[in-house]
Amino acid sequence: MRTKYLTHTVLLISMAALNPSAFAQTETADKPADKPVMEEKATVQPGSLTAVIADSATFSTLTKALKAAELDITLGAKGDFTVFAPTDEAFGKLPAETLAKLMLPENKEKLRMLLLYHVVAGRILAAELIDGDVKTVNGAKLKIDVESDKIEVDGAKLFSTDVTANNGVMHSIGKVLVPKSLDGFVGLDN
């Protein structure tokens, strides 16, 4: 009988050594069992700028670029942003090799710089835009030119304005805006 008890004890100790967490999560009357902590993965919120951009057939290239630069989650979360969103046609005006090169993992920071040049902190409706410079999220400045019949951002005319999302507003443009820091990168020029 003693051998049987000793064998059972050795077996329990061996099991505890192999899988200590199974034995560490025991529950007592005064202390509940430890529950495993699940890490919350950041996701794109419905109704966010990222969701609005992704839901439009006109912005499929921008959607891919936001994912490649890992900005989809940033623009898909809380916060207030204004996005001057280049259409697929605008991206089509870039040399083909330029876009392909920007989408490579080793150029992710350059792509982020380019995309963040299209983003301004805060929600700015078209009627609130005034002549002058506005600082972008990448730190560079965009030139805003407001006339009675049109609004231009760095020479690109806004043609679809005030598309609202729960975390900002989007204005469509027909040109990919290029910050001076990326001049000369595979055919990009300001």
C-alpha cells in the first residue's frame, strides 16, 4: 500500500514538473483560479476612415498601401483625422515600378511617410479649410489654396469632400502628394 501511495505521489510531482501551469491555476474558496489573459488584437473599427476607404472601389490601391504600411489600424481606431485620399486613378499616374517598390517591406517607412503626408490631425471639413500651410502627421506641411469654386491641396483639386467617418473626414484627390523628403525616390517628385 505504501508503495502504491509513493508511486502516485511521484507521478503527481512528475506531472507538475512537466506542466506547472496546470497545477498553479487551482481554485480556492478565497482566491479564484487565474484566468489566462488574452491579448487583444487591434482591429479596424466599423465606420472608421480605414473602413470607409476600404468600402469604396475607388480606393483599392490606397487600401492596400495602408495595410502594407501598417496604417490601416491607426486610421481604423479612435482619434480624429483628415485624410486627403488619392484615388486609384491618382496612384495609376505614378510610374508602375514606383508603386511596386514602395509596397516592398524594406520600403515600409518610405510608404508610411508618403501616406502620412496625406493625413492631418483633427477633423477639418472643406468649408473650414483656409489658404495657407497645414502640418501633416508626418511633420511636413501641405499648401492649401481656397478659391470660391475650388480647393487645392499641394496643387491637387479636391473633388469629393466631407466623406465622414466616426474618427474623421476624408476628401478625395486625383494626385498622390509627395513630400520633399521623398523627391527622387524611384520616380517620385514633388
